[in-house]
Amino acid sequence: MQTMNPLDASFLHVEDSVTHMHIGSVGIFEGPPPGPGEVKAEIASRLPQVPRYRQKVRFVPLALGRPTWVDDPHFNLDYHVRRTALPAPGGDDELRNLVGRVMSQQLDRAKPLWEMWVVEGLDDGGWALISKSHHSMVDGVAGTDLMSVMMSTEREPKPAEPDGWKADPEPNSVELVAHSLALRAASPYEAVRTVLSAARGPRRVSRKALDTARGLVNLRSLLNPNPHSSLNGPIGPHRRWNWARARLSEIKQIRAAHGGTINDVVLAAITNGFRELLLARGEDVEGRVIRSLVPVSVRAKDQHGVLDNKVSAMFAELPIGIEDPVARLGAVHEEMQQLKSSGQAVAAERLTALGGFAPAMLLSLAGRVGTHLPQNSINTVTTNVPGPQKPLYLAGRRMLEAFPFVPLGGHVRVGVAIFSYDGGINFGVTGDWDSAADIGVLCRGIEHGIAELLPSPAEPEAGARPEPEAGARPEPEAAEPAAVTEQVPAD
């Protein structure tokens, strides 16, 4: 048995009939599609490296402890790796509609919390892989590590040896309660150990305390809702999904011409996307900002490959009221610089850590209260994850592109995820089916936001591949390493 940490458990506790807390991705691969069983065989060969994929969640009776991961004695890979096909003509619209339907379905809590869908019938002869995993299993960075494990950097990897896995006996309710009480009895020792550690490093603890206090003061702004916006309101259980594309080379040109960081340029493009969306809806954007939750990784360098959540958050105010694209980028850069020095991410991470001392029942209640802040306190979520900058393969086929999926919750009707892979920076936009039928406007606005910041049309080098038109699938290319997000140290 392995007990969840407080943050992992919170993603289970906030889930309800309309808030589905799974994250995911859509990979588009070169053709032809793999034959029956090929993808399943490759996934089966890598399961020994990902024990969590054969474990399910057990809840402790009477909420006397946090949920626990246990082996699933009835694990069946056929249930988790599925196959489907697009209706004709098999274009981008059909694929995006399928992703929206798949992501609208809650994962079965009686089984390991993940699925993969092999999708045939793409109009160009290729195929896609839709992947979804519950957020209690992985955060974005760990999900990127997982992608590297489940796929290969070689077209023809060495075959893996069968591992002969056998599930450990599943604990009964009495054993779950006993395990939970034993952990609670051990907590005084952990508290003493923490105090002793603080005594050994008083200057470091004092610095953390000051950072946390400053961050808590800055977090008070969340209690002040923004003006009413169509971005907020009740949501239903169904989702829409769309995408936008950019190239890392373009982002670097913009950074070189106007300053800031790669992350600033990406957020400025998203700001323009929301500006165009709200203008298309007839809303006044003059002098306005929208507030976005920006997840921040607090994963230490030696924690990569560990499947749990190591995230905190900052709350950025994106200046949709600024029309000039360069001035908008400058305002975003200034906002992000202030946030990094505000201590918000430190304070949010400390508050999460305090959950380790709270009874599981209170943790469950707190998770639900967190989704009921003033309705317009947070307008959207913008999560940015760096992915592998070299080609990955599955079943001998190269993955050409990868797009992320971010869940919605509370009163947030639109969310944006960014994922970098093999020279591309791709945006996945999730919308509530009932209230965000126009998220395509947001996606095109993101692409416009990048295009208008480019200093001038670059002359292609001899033999260089021309940049794809907006919305077109690029051909594969080699890419230089890049990290899209800035990471906040864990300590």
C-alpha cells in the first residue's frame, strides 16, 4: 500500500459529475496505422517501468486516511488500450470532436486511472493516440517523463523481456484503516524531525517564512473578483477541444527582437487569443485583465520520473486591454517578473504541504471549498509543460506532433495547455461544451498573436523547410533542446 500525498488526494476529492480531473495528450503519428495488438504489445513491455499503471485507488473507510494505491488483481490491458476510427473524411475537425468526447468521460475509479485510444482513419494516412491519466497519478512534468518511458527514442527498440508481474494481495477495509492509523501515529515523529531540521538551518527557515508570508499577502487578491466575464459560470460535463500551433524558432525570433522569455512570449500570444475571443463575443476589453492560474513545477531535479504531483501555482493578470502587441508582451513580462518575486508560488506550495497534517475528511472538504471561490476570482488556467525535444516512436512510427489537454473545474469555462515537442510549441484549448463553442476563435487568436510579434518574414535558408500555414500539420524536423517553462526550485 502507498498512501497518496495531500495534493494527489485533492485531485480525487474535487472531482464530481461535471469536474473531471484527468489530464491528457493527443499524439499524431506517421502512417500507416499499426496493426491490431502492436501498440498494446509495446505498452505491455513498458509496464514494469510504470508500476502505477497496474494499481488502483482504494478509499479508507470513514475517510480516516488519505486514499491508497494498491495493485489491481484483475488488471486487464485490453480495457485500458482501446482502438477506434474517425468517421469520413477523417480531418482535423473529426479528430478534435473525438478528443472532446473521450475527455468528457470520467475514468472508472474501480480500475487503474488511465486509458489510451489508438485512432485510425486520419485523412493523410496517419493515426493518432489519445492518452488520458487522472491528475492524482501525475502532474504535467511527470507526464512528460511518462511519455518518454512509454515511447522510444529509437524506431526499432530492443524487445523487452516479460516481467511475470503478479499482483500483491488486495488489502481489506480493516487493513486499510490500520495502515492509515499507523501513519497517523508516526506523524508526531515527522513533526519533531521537521523542528530539528529547522533548528539546524534557522536562516533558511527564516527566509522561507518571509517568502511564504509575502506570498500569502499577495494571494489575498483572489478574494477580489474581476468584472463579470463570459469566461466564468456554471459548466456541464461535456467538453470541446481545439488546438493552435507555433514553432520554437518563431518564439526565439520574437524573444530576440522584443526581449522577455520564451514563457512571456507564449503568454502574450495567449493573451491576444483571449482578447480576440472576448471581442468576438461583444465584450468590452478596454483596460481589462483576465486572471489566470499558472501552475508552476516545484519538482526537484532528482525527482524526475516519480509519478506524483509536485506543483504549486501563481496567479497572473493577462492584459487583454492592451492592443499593441509589443506593449502587451512588455506588460506580460513585467507581470511575470513581479509574480516570481511575490512569493505566491512558495506560499501556495507551503499551504499544500500543510495538508499533510490535516485529517483526510477535512482535506476532502477543503478540496471542494477551493472550487467555490468567488466566481470571477480566476478566469482561466494556463499550464505550460516542456516536452522532449527529439523524436519519439511508438510501434515503429514517429510521433509528428503532440497536443495537451487540461481539465476544467469550478466556474472556469476555458483552459489552455502548452506543450513543446521536437521543435514545435503546441496549444491545446479545452472548453465547456455548453458555453464555449467558439474556442476556435481563441486558437486562431493565439496564432495571430505570434504572427504579429514576428519582427519580419524571415528569408528561408537554402534547403530549409517552409513554415506551415496556420492550422496545417508540419513535417517532422530536428529540433534544438528547449525548456518552455521556468521551474521554481523545490527548496
